[in-house]
Amino acid sequence: MKYNSFNPTQKILMGPGPSNIDPRVMESMSKNIIGHLDPEFIELMNEIKNLLRYAFQTKNELTFPLSAPGSAGMETCFVNLVEPGDKVIVCINGVFGGRMKENVERCGGYPIIIEDKWGTPIDLNKVEIALKQNPDTKILAFVHAETSTGVCSDAMELSNLAKSYDCLTIMDTVTSLAGIPIHLDEWKIDAVYSGSQKCLSCPPGLSPLSFSENALTVVKNRKTKVQSWFMDLSLVMQYWQGGSSRAYHHTAPINAMYALYESLRILNEEGLENSWKRHEAVHLELKKGLENLGFSFLVDEKSRLPQLNAILLPDKIKSNEAEIRARLLREYNLEIGAGLGALSGKIWRIGLMGYGASLNNVKTCINALSEII
Amino acid sequence: MKYNSFNPTQKILMGPGPSNIDPRVMESMSKNIIGHLDPEFIELMNEIKNLLRYAFQTKNELTFPLSAPGSAGMETCFVNLVEPGDKVIVCINGVFGGRMKENVERCGGYPIIIEDKWGTPIDLNKVEIALKQNPDTKILAFVHAETSTGVCSDAMELSNLAKSYDCLTIMDTVTSLAGIPIHLDEWKIDAVYSGSQKCLSCPPGLSPLSFSENALTVVKNRKTKVQSWFMDLSLVMQYWQGGSSRAYHHTAPINAMYALYESLRILNEEGLENSWKRHEAVHLELKKGLENLGFSFLVDEKSRLPQLNAILLPDKIKSNEAEIRARLLREYNLEIGAGLGALSGKIWRIGLMGYGASLNNVKTCINALSEII
């Protein structure tokens, strides 16, 4: 059987991720492969950890990229911190909160669910009531930037609440990292995970993680073994935190690490604050264009994510929204995102992430939409 | 803080993996990124599945690459097939058998351990005795090609034994895939995992998997949920096996899939049998050179892996073997592998894998060794 060379069309990715990749990052991936215990690679690992600390605004020693996608990053946080019987308050206001609940259950934990309407931020009052009613809660878990709805929740206030009830926090930053402010240490968040393919504009496949000293103490004092061997931080740490004689755990995805390093270097050159400002500025342009076309947003202005624009579909579009997205992809090489779960068929999700958060992309998207609908 | 562009030295990787990457594969990685639900990508996924079926010599419908390294592939086999209380016979004749035992335990299973000396193949008699003594054994787990010792075990006979006791099989093919014959269907193996960075000469980060119908039935009839969300095949399948409307599970590592496709395409062009023959021929040349230098092999001739040559270190080398490897890397840009676990400091592991299984590499290695020792 004959297989042809794969030559994917050049596309503008304005969905919920993956986003387009900076040519510098693309180029970095095909640099010479070296061994995963090579001194040159270990130096690179150290630089990546430093740059991730900058991106998360943290001094956490255990800050590194997991060798798997963001959903494995989520699982890593839960399997290491949750033991059977542990109570975890899980805030659900979209798809990814629901996934957190699944994770708690699969760890044998006891999830206490706080639900908010999809598209609205997490209600602090409900969280406080749940904390009051369950003083033995171990962890408060929430999504900072819900990729399924485009809503931002108040991470600082959620963490303050958790701390005042002596509770750990797990925060999903898959879509927020580099797109909107994150101040891990200032906010005193205990465990976070992210993804490489959103505002870092890297190929998908890696999940940046960071754990506070507090969280690490809890991991070290576990009564039971972590159920996952691959995600067991006590083992992974021996590779990522060892000195010059690091212990082999698994073979790190070398070339993906080159890409992550280059994307973090680009972020460092631009500056975090400038990256946040750029996402905001470009979002405002997109908003103007979308409103001119008659679209309105799912999320209230004050909780809107600039990097993920969830827009409500008028009835005339709803009926054939999948066909319109397919045409955008086919005729304009433009990908925008569908609604997920309960919002499937009701919204579109337009991403402006990392390298893709540009005025050019805004123009392309608005022009294509105005022609096609 | 200033971070420099990372420019790794060009090196010849003759360790236990990662191996050097074919320039065609390197180039493929930096092709345009497209979405993980894009019709073009779904077509690529189908081709990858077909090519992996060829590589494993199977018709198994569920044959796909997991979006994580080989050790996560191992875990995927165990968490899906083992339920609490299940008896699993685990053959340990190296590091990776030991890891299998860890996996069984973390799934709540009951491992029955069969140990063989490191460097010898799995003893069929011991396996048969264990099967006789434990007629309720659910799974026989073994490593086809032990990366830590360079030994090959008789997969066909092990599978025959398992089948005659109505037992499933889990086989590690991380180092064997494309390097020595694998006939999944002929041998009736139920679950296998591999790695992208060995004889496929791809960047590390993906784990090709294949499950028989038999194994899938067991997964479907589980009494308990799979403890891992990320590795739960019932969820992963909805993405990899869905028709045109695939369900989102996680964001696949797009560019890594481009690389895997290209490496499988190269394997298909050469032909599996030719690839096996090339590994064997090149190994014989290396053997000649090593024996001329006075080295002998850890493993008996009939069980030796051509792609991973474990050689015993004479006393004069033992005392400073780490320094010699460091010099090979520094002065000759040549990486060879250290011993792992119980064999640390006692052997070297010289890999001839995929793109790296070439007469040029043999010459370079023998010349460097003859100069330095």
C-alpha cells in the first residue's frame, strides 16, 4: 500500500486551541535531538523551569512541564493530592469543572459540587457556604478560565476563601496562562496545570505544572501510594528536580521541550504584562467587529476572557452552524470553535491566543464571517 | 533575564533511545499545524492507525498512538485490564518487568512474580508452573525486548502458554517494534504498548498501542471505572475510533503525529522484513568490532536483541565507566547507554535503532571506543 506525504493546508486557528505556532517555535522543534539525560538537555530543563516560574509568577521549586497534554496535567494534580475519602469542593461552570469531578471520583475522593450556570463565573457565596458546611474539606478545585464558555472566575478571591478555611487549591490555567494575569504566589494557589497549545502557542502535548511547598508536604505525607505510576510526583521529581545525576523516569519528549523553551523565551522577550495587554487590546477589536455583525457575548463584560470569545448564535445561524464552520474551514482556511457539551450548537468560540492574538487575525475572521453569514 | 536560543550539538545517539531522527521525520514536524478535529487531521489519524497495524502485524481495530510516552502506554494497558483483586503473573528479568509489578499493585491487582536473572530470557517452565498453581490468573504480563538488558524473550511461546490457561497477555514492545519480528495476530497477544523513540526513530512522546477484540471485551465488561481518566480507553476510543463526528477527549499532539506518520511511512517503504534484516546485519558488524576490542555480551547469542547490545565491562573500565561515557559524549558527540538498576556500572548498552541502525554508526562507535579505552 502506498501512503502519500502529508501536507496540511495552512490554516488560521481561531478555535479554543491549538493556536497557530510562531515560526521561531516551529523551527526550534527540528533542532538536533539529544539524549534525555544529556548535560545539554538538563541545562535546557533548568531554563524551562525558570521560564515557567516567570509565566506563573511563582517561586515554586516544583514547576515543570508534564510530558503529556493538559488533561493529564489535571489528573496529575488530583491523583497526587487526593486520597480515598478526601473531601474536595469542585466548582462546575463548564466542561472542565465536570472533568475535575470525574478525577476526584476516580481517586476515591468525595466531591462536593458547586454548580453555576455555564457562562457565569463561580459564585463566591456558594463556595463559602460549602466551606462552612464542610469544614473538613481538603481541597477547593476550580477552573480559572473555562475554555468551554469563555468565562473568567476570580482566582484570588477563591483562593482567599480556601485559605481562610485551611483548604488547598487546585486551579486549571490551561487557557489563562500568558493570556490573562496569573499571580500564583501572590494568590497563594497550591497546584496548577496548564497546556502548551493555548496562549503559549506551542504544539499540543505538554502540560506545565506548579506545586506549592504546602502541596508538596501533603504529597510527601500521603498514606497511600499515588494510583498512577506515570504521574506520581515523587517519581517524576527525581528526574525534574535531581541534580547532575538525575534518575531516569520516562523519556522526556525532547523536541517538544525545545518548542516549549522557545515559546517561553518569546513570552519573556515580550514581557508577561505586554502579552496580557495585547490579548486584551485585540479582543476589544474583535468584540467591535462581532457586535457590528450583530453577535452578542455569552459572558458578561466583566468576566469575559479576551483569549476566548464565546458568542451566542442567532436562530438563523443555529440551524446550520456546523455547515458554516465547515465552510469557513474549507473556503477561508479559518478554524473557529463549536460549542461544547450543553452549549453545543448554541455558541461559537473564537480564540485569540498567543501568536494568534493579532489584529490581522481579527480582520480575517470578521471579513470571513461578514461574507459567509 | 536573558535566555539564549538553544542550539544542541549534533550527536550520534547510540544509547537505549531516543535514537536519531530521519531528516524526513524532522521536516514533517514543522508542517502547518491544523486542528485536532480538522477533517484533514482525522484522515491522518486513519492512516496512522493503518500503518501501526502493519508495524504490529495485526488487524486489531483499536490500534493507535497514545498521546504520552511509553511508560504511560504501559500504564494504559494495566489500568484498563486490571481490576482490584485480579491476579496478574508478571515476569521480571529487568527494569521494565519491575515497573509492570508497580502498575499491577497501583491498580489494586495481585501480582504473582516470576523472576529471571537479568540478561536471561523469561523461563517458560516457571511461567507454566505459576499458571498451573494459579488457574484464576487473569493476565500474563511480560517484556518482549528488555531495554535494560538487551534480552529477547519468546513472545509466541509465552502467549501460547497463556492461551492454554485461558489468560490474557500484556506485552511490552517498546524496544522491539520495527527492530525484530512482531506478529501480534499470529501470536494472539491481547495488549501491547510501544514507544516512538526507539526503532521508529521518532521524537519521544507517543506510545503506539494495540488491543485485541478479546481484551476490549474485558475492558467493556469491567465492574469498576478505570482509575485514570486520561488513559480510560472507553473515552479515548471515542476520539480515535469515532466516525466523522469524533468526540473531543484531549487535544492530540498534532505535530508529533505528523512525525509518527512520516516515520511509519518510511518503515512501510523499506518494508518490515527489510527493517528487521537491517537491524540484524548491522548488529553482526557491531558484534565483530566489539569482540575485537575484547568486549563480551551480557546475553547469550540466541536471545540477543540486535537493536540493543548490552556488553560487560572489564574491571579496568568499570572503575571509570561514567567518565568514559562522558568523554565519548564530549569529545566524539557519541551517546551510549549506561547500565540501569542492578546492572548500573556493570554494562554499557549500545543501541542500533531505526535510522541509527547503520554501518556508519557502527564504524563511528568502534573507532571512538578503540581510541578512548
